[in-house]
Amino acid sequence: MNITSALVAATTLLIACMSMNTKAQEALSKEALLADKEYSTNVVIDGLSFPKSIEVLPDGIILITQRDGQLVTINQWNEVSRVKVNLPDLYTKGQGGWLDVIPTDDFDTSSILLLSYSKGTDSQNKLVVVSGHYSSLSGVTNIQPVFEVNTLKDTPVHYGAKLLSVGNEEYLLTSGDGFDYREQAQVVSSHLGKVLGFTIDGQPLANAPFPESPYVFSLGHRNPQGIVLTDKGEVLLNEHGPDGGDEINKIIRGNNYGWPVVTLGIDYSGAKISPFNEYEGMVNPLLDWTPSIAPSSMAVYNHEAFSVLKNTAIVTALKTQRVYAVPLSELRKGSMLKGAQLLLDTIETRMRDVAVDTNGDILLLTDGDNGKVIRISPVT
């Protein structure tokens, strides 16, 4: 299956519409939640080559993954180290590469990390999860397989690939629809377009909602990106729609989130994907962004440093190049929100990921061949 022409057409249309869509989206947003005088910005590191994720370990060490398999580490004294991690059959085309990293539940005693990445070739690639032992000297070693998506594809896009611990050594993984394989999001036996659940040993979670496909936790997703756990145990996920229809959803075991049967967006060509904005048995989003913002990641803020942000989901975006703040209380009201408030005004660049450090500072990871980590700190 050749997707080159489709991707070129989609990219051309996105570039042409980006300026218009950005202005339209900003019109949906109120003034920035944080006033300029309330925070300072500082570039922690730059010169990152297509960074994909940022993670803060329990002791405050910052981990940054790059798509080519390089791990960048920043310790408590802002000392930087870079080391290549040997990821078997790493595939780095398009949106592929080393995509996420999180500590395991027993990291404090085991020093084990979970890593997600794309594996394979142009004609056959898939998303995989491995574990590895972390040390400040050698990076990540002793790579061991944990889980592999069961569906091969020949597209280098829509991997999802975000990892989340839900406690008790149980983990969730977002898996995109592969772009040209969107119908697979409704096929229970396929792992494309799903949230997948597994244990640290690579086994399916107990009480699987689909016994015939026990790793499937939820279905009907397009390109799910940020996934977080709130203080009330809710799993929230944001995902890319097509042209419009970006979403935040509350993920519940066994639910169907509709793609591509239900969408509030249209195809990049302008054609309708589906006549349905809602459908019986399929869950509507908590929040809709139309026009699209291309949400890339999400973090829950629960620190005292920025008291106004407590119990807020912070969402980064690629297309609109901004950061948004979504109060969890608003998401819990049960009626669909349209758009979200800007977090701040002074930074406008493609955002890849977001994390909150042990001091309550917000760490923004920017996208591209000269990526940066920007620290947002309160002014006291």
C-alpha cells in the first residue's frame, strides 16, 4: 500500500490551513490563564534532534528520548549526558522512532524503565514495548521484550505510543490507527486504534473486556497521544482528529470511542468521513477542538507552585503551537467542552511533550531538529 501521495496532499492542505486554523482556534480561547508577570521561562537544553518524550524520575532526574534512540539525561545539577540505547530493529521513518519512556512501579528498587518505539521496515512495522535497566553511567541496558502490537502496517505514521502506569504493575499503551488503516480501529482483533493493557510481564490485564482480544482495553481511537491518571483514578486521553475533531476522552475499560464511525472532523480533502457525530454504543468526547490544535501530550498539575493550576490538565499542541489548560472540574461536568483556555502567551512553537518536575515547574519539550526543554517557573 503506497501512501506517499496521500501524505503529501494532507501535508499541503495542513500547511495552507495552519494560519487560518490557528487564528480560529485562538478565538475560542480566553486570555492566558497565567499572566506574564506570574512566571519566568528558562531554556534548560537545546539542540535536541527530534525529541519525542520527556519524563521526570522520582528523584528529579529528567529523561528525554530522541527518535534515533538517544537518551538525554539532565541531573539535579543540570549536568547533561547523552547515550545511545540499543533498541532492536528501531524504525525511525516519518513519525516513528523511540517514542516514550516511563519508570515502572517498582523503579525505586529495580531501576527498570518501560520504553515504547516503532520497530521494523517501510513495508512491515509496528509498535513495541520493552523494559530496560537505567543507570546514570550507562543509560538503559538489558533490553527485554514486554509487549508487541499484533498488527503490521506499511505506514510510518499514527503510532500513538504513549505509556501510562495505572498502578499494581499494570500499564496502558496508546496505539494509533496507522492512518491508512482507520477501519482497524473498530476491529477488536486488531491492535490498531486502541488503548492496550498489559502487565510488566507482558500478560493481558485481568478481567479483559474482550476475551477474544484480551490486550484491548478500549477501541475506536485515531491517533491517541497524551494519556494521564488523575488523583481520582480517572484515565484521560487526548487524540488527534482528522481536520477538526481533536478530543479529550475519559477512558473506561471496554468503551468504544467511535473512530471512524463517529467524528466531529472531516477528511483533509474536505470530504466527509462519516455522517455521524454520535452513535449508539459509542462514547462522545469530554472536549472537542474544531479547528484542530493537534494535541501532542498531556500532564495533570497537582502542585502548590502554581496554585491556580491545581487539578488542571495541561495540554501541548503541535499545529497551534500553544499550551492549553483544562480544569478537571470542567471535564467532569458531563457536557462537551469546545476548545480550552491558553496556559500562557509568551511561548509559541510546536510542542511535543510536557512534564511537571518535583518543584512544580512545568517542562515543555519542543518539536523538530532543534528541540528544546523550556522550564516554566513561578515568580515569587
